[in-house]
Amino acid sequence: MYGPGVRDSASFPPRGARVSRRAVLGLAAAAPLTVAAPVRASPGRSATVGGARLGGSGVQVQGAAAGLPRRLTARSWLVADHASGEVLAAYNAHRRLPPASTLKMLFADTVVGKFERSLTHRVTDAELADVPAGSSLVGIKPGITYTVEQLWLGVFLRSGNDAVHVLSHLNGGLEKTVAEMQARAEDLQALDTHVVSPDGFDHKGQLSSAYDLTLFARHGLKNADFRGYCATRTADFPAGGRKTFQIQNTDRLLTGAWGLGTYQGIIGVKNGYTSHAGNTFTGAATRGGRTLLVTVMHPEPGGNGVYEETAALLDWGFAHAGTARAVGVLVEPLSEGGAKATPAPARAGRGEAPGAGDATARDSSSWGLAGGASGVLALLAGGAYALRGRRRREAAEGRHRR
């Protein structure tokens, strides 16, 4: 199913490239970790969604730095409490990076509730014609009838772009689905995310962040079908007539494949890989009545690194969740009563390193108004500044989409 030249897959680099978790992730000594100060916003940027510290450079953590994995190679990662939404630790949380198939979490959160699981659909050639060459596939064939449940299992277990495209056509087409995904991202206040296609393939301009992917997972897990699909290890998939073949979940922390043991308490969520994005993963696990979310993006290539780094951060989170103080928060969806963060004036200063992506923070974590007339004037000035910056970004994105 995954031949030479495959660029979009939940299948990761070869077994021979595996390195041991202990070798890669030695734990830090008891000495406190030095935490970098937040980066000041550069011109045209506003304060950071979820809290100012989430826009900072370096590791953001307070109260439980000892024990953090010493050698994390990911370009971005985040640890959060599922129930409270508190971000316990992060590194480049809003850095915009290609998400690979972890973007399918947003696709599922947008579409999964629209069709009954038992609904049947006979697939046509046209519904598969626009699947990008080199995609990861579950093995859908035109002329075979599938249930919606089977299509979703193809999405979650095998990261099948063929299943994504069939469901997107059921939803009214790719363009409509992309628009709905972008609207859902805006509602979730996942403002680092730019959706180009529903499948997470290597499309130019398709970006997200560790913060946004964690928002998608947290909201998606509220849906029983979403939770059930991402926790499924194996399933029988139609092959035509009465024939079936077995598909396995490519989440290695869930299945314990490729030399990894099953992570204690794991409940999903979604992995991804493309040649451009590298490895990405958002995982959720429950222990002692507490559920934690971890997103890891773009670690060093090879082996089980993305899973090992996720497991190490989960271990740290469960060990220190009672003592670590929040460095930010996963904001609530606007449609569910979440307070929209108030745009703040940008301050001149150092921005991201070249290649880190464009604006990583387009909303504010300030939840109160400054007192007096000076505070109101500052708020209005900041809102106008942020609006101009957003219009410039929207114009640029419009040019890109054309």
C-alpha cells in the first residue's frame, strides 16, 4: 500500500533507524531548568492566544522544571491538562509548521457528526480522482459500498487520504470541506492554522501549530465517535463482496508496534508523517483520573522519536501535574462561550527565527481592560493595529490560494 516515493503517510521511517527511548530521552538532573524569557512581539503582531508566555522562545515551564526530558529534538511541543485546559509546559507552542496527517483531527472534528455511522455509500471513481499521488491509503475501491463508520476507521487507523476524500465529497466537496475546516479553526481560536486540503498532505501554505493541534484534539475528544475511532487498534475493512482485510492503527503508543510498548492509559489521538513535515503526533492518555494532551512536531527524523518524546512528556506531565503551574491555557471555542481574547498593541522587538513561519500569535491572552481613558485608548489603538495586520495576512493568503 505504501510504495516507493510515498510522501504522506502515518508509516514512519524504517525499523532499522530506531533508537532507544532511554538513550534519546535522558531525564534532567534535579537542578531547575533555565527558562527563556518571552519574545516580544514584532511589528504587525499581537499578543499570544492562550497567554503571553506561549509566544516566548525556549522552554516555558514553572514550578516543576526538574525532570523535564533533557534532549527533546522537536521544533515545537506542548503539554496540557485536558479537563482544565491549562498548559503545563511548552516549546514554540505557536510556531507555524506543516501538520501532516494530524490535521485530520480538525477534519474529523468538523465533519464526524454530520453523518450516521450506519449510512452506506457506494464509492465512485470521481471521489478518488483528486487524491494526491503518493498519499497514504486505506485501500478504498470504486464500486464498493462502505459504511460511514468504515470510512472513519480508514481515516483514523490508516490515515487514508482516500477515505478523507470520499467523506469530503459526501460533505459537499473538497472546497466546501476546507472552508468549513477553516471556519471551525477560527471558532476554536486556532489562529495559526491555514487549511489548504482536508487530508494534511504536503500542500504549500498548509500550516498549523502545536497549540492549535492540541485544541483540535481536546475538542474532538468531546465527541464519542471521535474518541472511539482514535482508540480503535484494529478493524476489518471491506475488500469487495464478503471479503475483508484487517487494518491496524498506525499510532505506535496505542498498538505497541515497532519495538515500543503500549503507553499506559493511552486513548489516542492522531499521528502523521510527510517528507516535508516530518513526524507529527498528538497523544492523549489518562492516569489516576487525569487526562493529559501532548503534541510533538518535527523531531529529528528516524525511528520512534516522535512517540518517545511524546511518552517522555506524558510521563513528566503525570509526575508533575500537581505541582507545575500553568504557563498558558487552551482557550474555549467561541461558539461554546469562550471569551475572545482582546487584541493588544504590537511591540517592536525580536521576532521568530527565519523559516519559523509567519505570525504565530494573532490574538491576545489579556482578559481584562486596562483602567481609565489611557487603557481604553491603548485598546482601541491595538485593535486597529491588529486589524491592519490581519487584513494584510488575509490579502496575502488570498493571493496564495489563487
